[in-house]
Amino acid sequence: MEYNHVRETDPEVADALVGEVERQRETLAMIASENHVSRAVLEAQGSTLTNKYAEGYPDARYYGGCECADTVEQLAIDRATELWGAEYVNVQPHSGSQANMGVYLAALDPGDKILSLDLTHGGHLSHGHPKNFAGQVYEVEQYEVDSETGYIDYEALAAHATEFEPDMIVSGYSAYPRQVEWERIQEIATSVDAYHLADIAHITGLVAAGEHPSPVGVADFVTGSTHKTIRAGRGGIIMSTEEHADAIDSAIIPGMQGGPLMHNIAGKAVGFKEALQPEFEEYAAQVVANASALGERLAEHGLSLVSGGTDTHLVLVDLRDSHPDTTGKKVEGALEDVGIVLNANTVPGETRSPFVASGIRAGTPALTTRGFDTTAIEQVADCIARVVDSPDDADVKDDVAEDVQALCAEHPLYE
Ligand SMILES: *Cc1c(COP(=O)(O)O)cnc(C)c1O
């Protein structure tokens, strides 16, 4: 990956692009929402479809010359339909946040009420944070996880819904290590006559591969991102029933977007095709097995996990018991020094600011793409634990950095 054409025009950007390839090769990407797409997906995203305006939908465009765009978008739709089994799919949202915006616009009126999980408990900005558009346009209240168990408190959610009478309940989370009981949330939504939006941004790939129960056919609307546990490049997707198809189509365009990012939709089509191959099921199963192994090993090192473990692709470590004087931010920085990139994260009942936080979140999707198995993941867990114990010890960090470099070299990327 030399980016020679970029280099001829713009050496500064070329240096940064090459630097990023090297950064990804030489560090362990454990941000739970990140992954490494294939070169096929990269190539599709870098194609001349970036030049093409294709406002509208396949066979119903506002511009001419859309036959190749139509082919690509229809393939993306057909493959998504096969992967998740939805009646209706829209592959045009520019990202997961835009997918959520599209559903709100299709199903709600300004001032309507949304009930969603608190951000510090694992929710997402686009679920109605005061600084997000959804928090400004809709009336939002938030539910929480049980502070003892770390699981969604479904009974409290039911009581909150009865009292608040929301128009929409949002499920699906950014930092929740457990399976979500979609049926249970659907029942609560039905009982108060609210829509249910299941946002599977983090777990699109796990759901496609059957590693997490699917909300498709359960929730009224399902949204996702296409670059987290599914490796189809940056973007979003909306799924629903035919009943809502027209409303969603027109919420996306003309409601909130202009021309679709056709080059990204080509990336989605290629990534979805990859995810339809049998190897993808093995991949998703390994992602989950690796997260379990990571959690168990960290627990053996004395670290506490929110909810006591994981059934998904991520673990959330609560540092308050084992390391009360350190913070998520401090650990994040110390780990970055040794080449392990993850993020500080709030934990249920957080008392620190979200920028400092008392936890760290770590995911296995990207490392699993590089071929890490449970044995290699346990070595990574050992590295993390050593740094958490001694974030200021230069000798320990030098030692761990060497182990990280060895693990990177054993698991090459983009060769
Ligand atoms: C990542 C995420 C999104 C989408 O984020 P984008 O960066 O806009 O793609 C939406 N919802 C949840 C729960 C997420 O974790």
C-alpha cells in the first residue's frame, strides 16, 4: 500500500496514509467498534463510484448514467436481505448515526418521546444525548443497567415506559457485553404502544452469523453500522418491514441525505458477500470465543468485569475495585504507549467525568481478523494486566511493548 498517485500530488497526505497502514500493522486494535476490512472492500471504496450522483433508489434515480450504481446498490440490498433476513433494507445511510436519524425521521414527529439507555451505561450519542440532534428535537428520558449485575434492568425499563409513555424505545448499545433480550423489550414497547428501534451497530456481524439473537422480525426497526463486527467499510444500514419502507426511503432522501456514497455502498456489497461465506461464521464464533478468553484471563489477573463476563465481542473492565486510584484515561494512555489501542469507558454508576472514566472497553473483532486465537488473546490479556498494574513503570512498559511487537509480527496485516 504505497499510495503512489497520492504521493505525486500530495506527499503530506501520502505520508499520513502510509503511516496509518503502519500504525495498524504495529499496534493491536482493541477499540470494540473497529475492524480491518479486506483489500477487496478497500478497493471498492476507492473506486470511481465516488464520482457518481445517484440520488434516488435503483431503477428510480434523479440522474442518468446510473446503471452500474444500480447494480451495486441492488447487490448490497440483496446480500443484506440474505444476511439478516429483513423484508426491507436501506443501504444508503452514511453511518450508523445517520441510520438512527433516518428511523427517527420516518417514525417520529418533533417533540415525540424517546426512551433510551443512558450513555454512561452503554448507550450511544445518537440515542438522544442532549448535544445530539435527537436530544434537541425529541423529548428523551433514559433507562439504566442494574448497578449490581450490569445487565439491562428490564423490570425498571417496563416501569419507566409505563410512566413516561414513550413513542419509541431504543435498544442496542455501545458498551454492553451481554446478549440483549429483544423480545422482552418488544413486549414492553408494545404494552405502551411505542415503536421499538433495535440498534445493532456493534453486533451486526454477530447477528448475521447467528452468534447473537436477531432483532430482525422482532423490533419494528433495526439499524446498524457496516464497519464494526461486519467488515463492509464505513457506513450504516436500516432494516424493517415493507410497512415502513416508503417512510424510511423518503426519510433518507430527501429527508436528510442527498447523493448516496456509492463507493461506500460498493464496499458494503463486497463486505456483505464476504460475510455470506461459511468462513464468516467461523470468524464471528472466534470473535466471541476470544472475548470470553480475554475476559476470563483479565479476571484471573484480578480485574473486575462489568456483568461478570461477556457473551459478545467486548469486555468492559471496571477498575474501581482493583485499582481505585487509577483511571480509564490513564490506563488508555499507558496501553497506547505499548501499542495496545483501546478506550477509556464509563462504567455503570460512574462518578468520574466521561473523559477520565473508571473503566476500559476492549473488543476482539479486529484482532480476530488478524488471526488471533484464544491463546494469543490470553497473551494480550497478560500484557494489558501488567500495564494496568504498573502504568508508570518504564521497564514494564518496554517489556510489554516488545511482546506486543512480537504478537503483531506473528499476525501480519495487509501484506
Ligand atoms: C457505533 C454506534 C453507532 C453508529 O455510529 P457511527 O459512527 O455513526 O457509524 C450507533 N449506535 C451504536 C449503539 C453504536 O455503538
